[in-house]
Amino acid sequence: MNIVEEVTKLIKEPVTSAGYDIDEILYVKEDGNQFLRVVITKNGIIDVEDCVVVSNIINPLLDEANLIEEQYILDVCSKEKGCE
């Protein structure tokens, strides 16, 4: 199982229970940094607060599971606002 599949398995239920859907999860390298990018959706508009809520849900799960050994940046974003 690759990192994206493992992360999906770990975070899908808690994120869905909070009223969000995961549109896509990417583990990519950009400008020398590794990013774990979680693209979320929900009924209605996604704003920055939604991204913070989901980030606060998945951060402790990722820390506890320790699936990714190297340093990475967690980026929770939406298709509407775009990802940076």
C-alpha cells in the first residue's frame, strides 16, 4: 500500500463524519518540499475555516500513525479556492 492509500484509509471516516468529502489526496514534491495535499469538498462553499477544521482533525491522526517518515507540509485545501 502506498502513502496516499494509507492516508486515505486513516482519515476518510473522521473527515466524512465531520461533514466533508475527500476529493483527492496527493503526496508531491514542489520546490524542494514534500506536500501531503488533501483536497476537500462539502455541500456549499469551502472557506479557510473549513480547511482549518479538517487540518485539526487529520493532524493528530497523522502524527499518531507516523505513516510518513520524511518531513512534509500538510496542505488542506479545496478545488474552489485552489491549493498552494
